[in-house]
Amino acid sequence: MAKGERRMKTNDYADVAIKPPFLFLAALALGYVLTRYVPIGPGLASPNGLGLTVGLIFVAVGFALAIRAIQMFRRAGTHVAPGQPAAALVTAGPYRFTRNPIYIGFVLVYFGLSIVLTSVWILLLLLPVVLILQRGVVLREEAYLERKFGDAYRAYAARVPRWL
């Protein structure tokens, strides 16, 4: 690029308000701190065998779903991160049943951790996390995908639910 020449900014990406992994990790950290210093409910007690088992099942299913969805992105040769351009509209695998399997996987992991950690605070923070995810990430990603893929995305969105 010649001196003085300005590079044009392209908007070929979803301009999300927050990176989803950071949102979930920040909420987990905040929930942990609140549980430790402003306890409500059992708070970081060792879960009983059933609670631990149920929590770990949610964590495992969530990770498996998110990993499978990420594999579908990679197989299609497109980026997972919202700040990168989408090279393809992924509609196979778990994307046949929901438009957001990665985020559903994150929610399941988060919910499972709230059970494993016996943290009411972590559980209570799940609602604001999902609302922020919906408004600050999912709706923006959908607007981008509609601009990028047009009728193909609109047809996909008409037949596959956003969540479940």
C-alpha cells in the first residue's frame, strides 16, 4: 500500500458486541466470586453423586455439541470466529436442528458447571448471559449472514429454529 493510501474497511464479518467464549467465561468468573463472597444457596459445596453426574453429563453433551458444530465449520472451510468473514453457509450436522449449536453447547456446559459447582449465582447469571448473547451476538450474526448469503440464508432461517 502506498504512503498516504488508506485501506478500506470491509464489513464482511458479523460485528458482534462481545466474543461469546469471553461472555461465558466472564459470567462463570463473576458467578464464582459472588458464590464465594456473597453466598446464596449451598454455594461451592461438593455436589452429591447424582448432582455431580448430572452436571458432568450436561458439560459433556455441551462440549460434544460445540465441538461437532465447530468441526462442521472447518469441514466447510469457513471461520468459526464472528470477527472473520464467512466463506460458506453451514447447514449440515447439528445445524440441521438449530442455527446456534455452538452457543447451545456453551449454555449446556455453563449450566452443567453451575450444577457441579453447586452455585446458585452461576445459574442466575445464565439468563443475562443468554439475553446478551441473543441481542449482542446472535441477532448481529443473523443480520450479517442474511446480507452475505441472501435468499439461501432466509430459506435456512425459515426452516431451522434459532435455538430449539
